[in-house]
Amino acid sequence: MIIEMNIGYIIDIGCCVSSFNGIRMQAQVWAEELIRRSNHVVFINPWEKIEWKSLDIIHIFGQNENVLGWCRALSQYKIPIVLSPIIDTIQSVQKYRMAASLNIPFLRLSSVNNKMKRTNQYISMWFARSEYEVSYITGAYCVPVSKTALIPLSFRTHTIDCYPIKKNYCLHVSKITDGRKNVMRLMKAAIKYNFELVLAGSNQETEFGPFKEVIDANDNITYLGRVSEEKLIELYKEAKVFALPSINEGVGLVALEAASFGCDIVITEIGGPHEYYGGLCYMVNPYSIDNIGESVIKALEGKTFQPRLKEYITSNYNIISCVDSLLDQYKKVIKGIEEV
């Protein structure tokens, strides 16, 4: 087999603790498709000897205090480096910019944001998942727009040709006790507006008590726990609505997947997730129980964006088109370095 490109993937060790880590999953999904297209992806392991000069490009995932050190060390090999910072925040760009200015060398004191800003000198291209993320890269780290590229994420699941028959309930999938997922407000909305809510996903046992009390006291709320991939797809096919009213969310792949199976989407207005739906969704203020509840009811009983939304998502955010964009950027970066 002819290898088209040798690509090194680097993520922080903390991303490998859980196989469900979003940064790890993003890298793995891209790598699988790249390998399918006859590229070679090296998952960098610090315990193994790496033939750095054999790599055509290095892709770093996530922003952390180690990225600057990695880039400094790798700069000796003159290999182009691209970075997906994966910025999930509700802090303002202004606060990020202030944090990026914190650097007191004689005290060896600097913020992660400052280190990310200083990393820019080593980075050939910054990859963002949304325009929201681009605004932080350019506004906080002073990266020129010309050094950014929008590479959206794709849904992981297979597509279906037919539009499925739906049941009249709202689905939510996440780590239920994760405060940023806003599940408690979603449950309160289900109680106040009397719609059926099905919850799936893991929980932190020590924090699950208050959630269990609400679930046990209300017949219209069902909690399934963590489910298999097969069961998850069954739920996507069944549910009429999928709600992700997060306070803090990067993309929200579960909502993207649900949309590809014909669910109407109720999504947070904060951050970049709503950019993926082309206006074919219900955007909500995640702090408003009424806004969440009214939007779910409208999606269940009123206007639907399906099957147009399904067609839009499967056309624009399938793995083929997303990795096409990724490969185009890799090739442009490599060609740009060769021409210098």
C-alpha cells in the first residue's frame, strides 16, 4: 500500500484516562478515516522512540500548559505543526485575552492562555470547530485569521436512508451529573411543561442523589443509565426531539448524531453548537427553564425542521466531507512550508 502522508497525533496524557474523552474521540475519528484513505497516523507515545523526520506534519489536540514545551522541542525538526486548541468556555474573549497577557518570567509564572499565545510562533495553522472558537483564537491569542481554518466535526454514526417513525418524547444523552450539561434545569422544564423526557448516560455516583430524587418522583422522566451504541442508535431513531441546553458546550456531537437520525434539536444558544444546524433548530437560553420547556413543547407539538435538518446534517457533517477539509489543510500547510 502506498502511504499518502505520515501524520503525528499528540494529545495530553490526561485525555487518555477515559475512552469517552471528547478530545481523544475527535482525534480517533479523524485518524480512522485518514488511515482508511491510505495515510499513516502515528499516535505519539512518549515511551517509544519516534522517527520525527519521517513525519510530514504534526497535529496537536487540546490546549494545556505542555503545548508550548512540545512545540519548542519539535521546532528543531522543521516539521509543520497544526493545532486544534478545542476551546470550550463561557468566559469572554476579553477575559481570555487578559489571561493571555499574564507572564512573569523571573517568577516562572504564566497562565495556560499565555503559553498558548506564545505557541503561535511555532504553529503553521490553527484548526477551529466553529466560528465561536475562531473568535477566541484570533481575539485572545492574537492569531491572524489567515492562520485559522474551520474544520467542523462529523457525526460518528452511520446514516439511514429512510426517515424513521418517531415517538413523542425528548431525549438527552450526557454525563447526567456534569453541571455544564444543565440536566437539572431540563428535568424541571419536563416537570413544568409535562413532556416525556428520557435520559441516558453515565453519572457521578456521589453527586447523583438530587437527580435520582427528581427522577423517582416524576413518572414522565426516565433514566436509562449508560447505554450501548446499539441502544443509543435505537433511541436516536425513536425520539422526536433531542435537547442539549448546555451551559458550556464545544460542539455537542450527540445532538449532531441525533439530528442525522431525524430528531428535532433544542440546543443551547451559548457558544458554537448552534452553528452546525443552519437555522434548522430551536436555540434556547440554558438558564431559562421556561425557554427550554417551551422550545421542547414546540418541537414536540408544533413546527418541525425534519427531514430537512437530517438532509442538511448528513450532507455537511459526514466524515468524508469533514476529513476532506482536514486533508486539504494538511496539504496546504505542507506545501507552504516546502515553498518557504
